[in-house]
Amino acid sequence: MRISDTQFSQMMLQSLQTNNAGLGHVLQQMATGDRLTKLSDDPMASIKLLNLDREGSAIDQYQNNIANVKTTLSSQEVYLDSISESLKNMRDLVLWGSNGSLTDVDRDGMITELKSLRDSIASSFNAQDEEGHYLFSGTLTNTAAVNSASGSYVVEGNSDKRVVTVAKGVTMESNMTAQEILNLGGGQNVLNQIDVLIAEFDNPSPNFYTEVDNSLVAIDDTLANVLGSMTEIGGRHNNLDLMGSAHGENKLFVDKVTSDLSALDYGEASVRLSNFMAALEATQASYVKINDLNLFDRI
């Protein structure tokens, strides 16, 4: 079978294109370190890599969610610890104030301290995060948890929890609320009760000791709620740490499998590179040599 010059040229050009494409592909692989530069390189491995990428992204999101929940809970824990200390100091003052031998100076100092502790507790429950959201207002994060505009302390917000997904099918409540900690039933709370007691200290009535007892009960009940919330936060922290550790191990596994599927074998790639370069040089040399032949060379 005779091959025309045109057919020969087409064959040479096709060979040059094929070898150039192969050479370019190997060079791209070696430059990126990735065995798979396009889906067609290995369809099955590419599909596995897409699934692994989605799983890795999900793990990253879970880890970010866990970090955010831990930050919120830690912030609340700090304020609750401050509230706990204020309530304990308040209780000591109430017991001291019930002593009938107080001087006017002592009583005035005690009233000033009680007001300061009351304000500190209210301020802690109205704490905000760096974005200006109220920590203890439930899901109504733009509403202050405690409002005293009416002259008495009203617990606002709600008792709803902000639920965050921290693993596949697993959610975690990311907040405690003033509603569940401060409300003592019937709309009563320790802040209003302390105001009642301050009025009794300032101007005692026949109900003085009754209000002392009521205040101690309110303080103790609120303190129990605070300590219970701090215990709950501690338990959530432990669970989050365990889940975070599990996510970290899963991420290492995903990264290892991804690397095994996509990482380039540089030794094998070097062999292919040499083969393509040799084939390209041979094709070019053959094309030049044959193209230079003329009729007189063939006689």
C-alpha cells in the first residue's frame, strides 16, 4: 500500500500532537503534584474524590460549629460564674443586714453594696457577644434579657435554645437563658426581691424578717439555677471535645485517602515524561529526514 506525502504529513502531525499532548499532561501533573487533572483521567477515582471533598467540607463545618458553640458557652460560663459570686456575696450581706445591731453607717454601706451587686447581676445577664447579640435572651438575640425601664426588673427574651449541628444527625444547644435561670415563678425574680429588701433596710416595716427570708430563698433558688446551668455547660463542653476529637480523626482519614487517590507518583511520571520526549524527538527527526527526501534521492 502506497502512502502519499499528504497522508504521511498527516500521520506525522497527528503523532506530534499526541506526543505533545501527552508531554503537556505529564508536565501539568508534575507541576501540581496531582495525578488527576481532569475527570476523564480516572472517572471512578474522580467520583470518590468528589465524595471525599464533600465529606471533608462537612467535617470542616462541624468543627467550625463546635468552635463557635464552645466560644458562646465559655462566654456564658464566665458571666454565670460572676453572677454566682455576686449572689453569694449578696447572701452574706442579707444575713449580716438582718442583725438588728447595725449602725446607720453600716446599713447605708450595705444598701449601697446590695445595689451594686444587683446591678452587676443584671448587667451580666445583659452581656453581648462581639456582634452585639445578647447571650442570655434565647433566640431573641436583639432583645436585652433584663429590662428595668418600668422601675422593676422584667426578664425578657425567651427560653428557646439556639440549636447548632455539630455532627451528622447530632445537634447541640448553644445557650442558656435568663428566662430559665432568673424566673422563680409568678413573674418573680431575685432582682425585684432584693429591691424589696433594700426598701426594708432603708425603712423597716413589720414585714422586715419575712422579706429577709424571702430574699434568702430567692437568692438560694437563683444560685441553684446558676450552678445547674454551669454544670450543664461543663457537660456540653465535654461532649463537644469528644466530637471535635472524632472529627479530627475522620479528617485525617479523609485527607489520607484523598492523597492516596490523587497524589502523583513522580517516579512513574518521570518515566512517562522521558517516553513522551523520546517519542516526540524521534517523530520530529523522522519527519525532517523524510520531508527532505526528493525524487533524485530515490533513484
